Amino acid sequence: MRSYRAALVGLFGSPVDENPTGVMEEAAFAAAGLDYRYMTCLVSPPDLPAAMAAVRALHLRGVNLTIPHKVAAVAHVDELSRAARLIGAINVVVNEGGRLRGDNTDGKGFLASLADAGVEVAGTAVTVLGAGGAARAIGVECALAGASLVRIVNRDPARGRALAGLLAEATPARAEYLPWTGTAPVPVGTDILVNATCVGLAPDTQTRPDIGYDGITAAMAVCDVVLNDPDSRFLAAAEARGARTVNGLGMLARQGALNFTAWTGVDAPLAVMEAVLRREFGIA
Ligand code: NDP
């Protein structure tokens, strides 16, 4: 018999009005012929417990979490992936018959976008600029994927040291914190350099992290998490020095694809998702 009840997923965050995830996921559901709806929900911090309870009460198949709920939502799920436990934040929940499983696919999306570009993480020295949510996800996933050394470069020493300490303690990788005062040098021996700060994010697309760009070599893979501009000034500077570059748009599409598969159990139409993001960000 035909079911008239679509599977429901969505996004809880504040603000969410300019978040294109729902458009991307709905296009993917349509392309895959799946009867799913994605609801983009404005949820204020005091309402997060009620919103998470509604995931069970309304039998949602799952949700995405974005700013400011990624850390607070951890307390509302029944189970966490290893990476999510280490990162201390989740961006996706899957509802398995009332049991909520939380994961963090930001770093996994990053790894997938590296793999798409033919960049191998195992055995490499990774330098991460930043120590916020994106940097934590990327640092943890690179360490779990076999990076031999992860260096964290951050302005706020407490945040930077905390992330490097976590990686050194809880993953097989070596990790160290490097202070970021003035123009931070790019550590010699870096194989993969990642801008995981918010520098360069729209509307400030003319800014780039204050680092010694002459330290970038053609042997490096240089990656940016900034998602709305695949030709960020950071990546342009790296490209000019012959480095291989990987942009944040692929990371965003890849994490969306992982979430799609976690909810539906089928492979995501990645090309459709990337095309939607390009259109929504006005990228030719
Ligand atoms: P957070 O606020 O958690 O962290 C911001 C980080 O940027 C901190 O380490 C902060 O350093 C650093 N920072 C800010 N301004 C400067 C500056 N002028 N110079 C040097 N460092 C600076 O943000 P998130 O980690 O959540 O997000 C970071 C970026 O990642 C955003 O652009 C976001 O859009 C992007 N992102 C992309 C995703 C994708 O799929 N492509 C997924 C998730 C996020 P300090 O600690 O010293 O203040």
C-alpha cells in the first residue's frame, strides 16, 4: 500500500535563513527518487532540548545541527561516533527507531574532498590554521586517518593547546601547538596546509590568513574550508606557488553527501549537490 507519509529530516540552527543545505539535500532526494522532505528550522538555544525531543516525537529520520547547537546537541543523543566524541560536537543525527546517533561529518567531508583531489593523508604532516569547530573536526579526522604529525596554529593559545593536547593524547598522531602572533610562518615539512579559520568567508572575501605565503611550496596540498568561494585569496596565493589546492565547496558537498547516505542508506548524487551549491553561491 502507498504511504503518504514522507520521511522527514531537517536543520536546527540560528541563524539559518541563508543556509543552502536544505536546497542541496532536497535536490538530492529528488534526483534519487526518494520521498524525503528537509525542513530548515530556526531554533534558539533555549529551545534546543524541545527541538531534539521533537526529533523522536515527530519520528524525524534525522537532523543536521549548525551554529550554535553543534556542542550542546551532544547531550541530547543516545550514542556518539568515536570522532564526534573526540571533537565534542555533532553536525548530524540519525534516528534509529527513537535512538539518536550523533556524528560529525565536517572532518569526514574534508577527508573525502582530499581523496577526490588525489591527496593521501596517511603518513603526512598536516598544519591546521585555527582551532575552532572546523579545525577540531579536521584535526581529529586527519589524525584518525593516519597523519603522522598534526600542527595546530592558532591565535588563542588556550584553544590551540587544547586541540593539540587532545590529538596527542587521544589519537595515534603526534601533535603540537604553534603560536600565531603577527605573520605565522608555514612550518617547514608541511605536506597538507589547511585554512580552518573563518578568514576569507563572505562578505570578507578579500581577506586571507596572515601567514608567510613564501613558505608554501609546490609539494604541498593547500586546502580552504571557506565554502562560498572556491577561488579564495588564500588558495590563489597557494596556487601561484604551484601547490595543489582543495576548496571548501567540495568539503561541504561531501559532508552533505555523507549525511544523505546516513539517513537514506543509498549513495548520494554528488554532482547534483555540488551543482546546487555552485548555483546558490553564485559560482560560475
Ligand atoms: P569558530 O568560530 O569555531 O573558529 C574560528 C577560528 O578562526 C578560530 O580558531 C579563530 O581563532 C580563527 N580566526 C578568526 N579570525 C581570525 C584571524 N583574523 N586570524 C587568525 N585566525 C582567526 O568557527 P568554525 O570553526 O565553526 O568555522 C570556521 C570556518 O569553517 C568558517 O568559515 C565556516 O564557514 C567554515 N566551515 C566550512 C565547512 C565546509 O563544509 N566547507 C564546514 C564547517 C565550517 P581564535 O581561536 O584565536 O579566535
